[in-house]
Amino acid sequence: MNKLTKVGCSALCGSLAAISAANAGDLTVTGGADLTYFSNSGSNGNPIGMASAVTFAGTGELDNGWTYTMTIAEGDGVAYSASNLDISMGGLGKFNINQGNSGNGIVIYDNVLPTAWEEAHGAGLSGGVKTVAGVGTSDNIAYRLPKFLGTEIQVAYSFDVGSTDTADKATGTAGANNTTNRGYDATIKINPSLGTEILSGLNLYAGASVIEVYDNENQLEDKYEGVGAVTYALGPVEIGWMVSGTYDGTEAASTYHTYKNTGFGIAFNVNDDLSVSYGEYHSRKAGYESDMAQTGPRKVEINSWQAAYTMGGASFRVADVKADDVLWSSTNDQSATVVSLSLAF
């Protein structure tokens, strides 16, 4: 990790004595590179890929003890990703102003299953599954209450769901044909250890989201999403189960408007460096609005075996993924093997 610390102006110009206290703070730069080999039964193209990312984080402190952190993320190819400002108010909790990097709202609990590397549907074959997103992928403001009795509660709000990266002194929208309006998310995480060691590894998650829709012409109603999960770790083993659902508000003929998801995961830490896992994710569509016969499969199933080995700043990961009825097609079963070398700095 490279760490850059601001220096006194006197070191740069003799006419200036020092930087004012309001400018005191630290700037850190972190990043990494990921090289993958992706062998997919559904593709004959180049299997070698690479991604890189760099994150800048500036921190500071106010006279009253409040602290703040400004984070700017750059994705692959030094492309701007998102920014967020985190304000920690001690016993009053935390505020976060976010430009849509999926760090707030229901999306943070879309899949909390234990894994050695990635989610089952995130290791190369998504299968077209439907996960919850809420306001987390849009410009939003979130407030997190102070943790009490092992409970963490957050509420998040978006002025216009779908808009991201709004510049200063400007307003942003999700586009000319935007049909969404405000969005509201609420999440809770509970660690009910009750002071016992046997329950210290138990975590309960729940979240809900409502997004306002005003396109009555196309029979769209408000969107609703929900998620619930439980994970339990005991020694080197962790297991988890989750369920989620989305209703996209589309009340039109010959259209599915509801998706139900279930997932299961188990991970085993062989030692401090090596871990292995197995995970499944099922996504089922429902709510067909036509009297016509429904054709094609209504369920996508994905399972993945994974292993990861870490040595310092380097991680070597392997995933074997199988997906049935990809994109809801009965003739589209796929399998893939992914090998990844990740380097952090």
C-alpha cells in the first residue's frame, strides 16, 4: 500500500508558514490486479483476461472528534467508478453519501453466504439470476445507527433510483425515459451471541426496499424487494442459507414480474492460508400475467466448488461452476472453470 501524507507548505514555499488545521489529513492509495483464465463450455474465444482497480481514500477529523473519509474508486482501465463520503459521528452513528457503489441498502445483503472466493453466480457464470439491488446502485444517502446489543441497523434513501455519479452543482436523472422516483431501503444485522461463545458465530440478516414508479401508461407499479439470511461459523466451518425476492411492478400480459431466490453455502478454512467452499443459488420467476400456456423453464440453477490460497499480497483462486437453464433456456446448460491470480498493493 502506498501512503501519501500532506506536508507543510513551508516545505514548498518560504512565504507560507503552515497548512491550516482544516486541511490536515491523510491520503492513501490502494489497488490490485487480477489475471484470470476462464474456460467456458459456451464460448471459444480468448480465455485470458485481466482487471485492475485503484482506490483513493482521504481521511480527516473535525474539532468535535467526528471523522470523515472520502473514497474514490477507479475500475478497470483507470475508469472512474464511484465516490462516497463517510461521516462518523461517534455515539450518534454514521452518515454515508454514496454515488452508487453498492455499499448501502439492501444490496449489501444480496448474498452473504460463506465462500472461499466469489458467490456461486459471481464466478464467471451469472446464469441471468435476479438479485436484489434497492437503492444501493444509485446515488443515495444512508444512516447507520450505532451498534447496540449485537445489532446493526441502516436506512438508505435515493432521490431518483437509477441516477449515479451526479456532479456538484448539478442534478441527475436516470435518463429521458426514467420511470422510477424515490427509493427507500432498510436493513438489519443481528449477532445474538448473548455473551456466549457458541452463539458468537451466528448472524441474522434482513432487508427490504421500496422504489416508487409512476409509469401508469405501461401498467407499472412500485417495485418491492426483500432478503433474509442466516450464517453460522463454528471453528473452521461456516454455513449459510438465504432467501430473497423481487417484484418489478410490471403488470403486463405475457410477462413475469416476480423472482424468488434461494441460496446455500458452506466454507471450510483448512488453515490460515487455504480455504474451500461449495455454494448453490437458485432463481425462479413467477407472476405470469397471461392466460396463454407458459413455455420454457422457470428456474435457473447454479452451483460452484471453489478454493483459495493466500500468500502475502497474492491470492490464487479456482472455481468450478455449473449453470442449468442459463437465461431461462432449457437448451442452455453451461459449465466453466476459472483460475485467478490476484495481486494487491
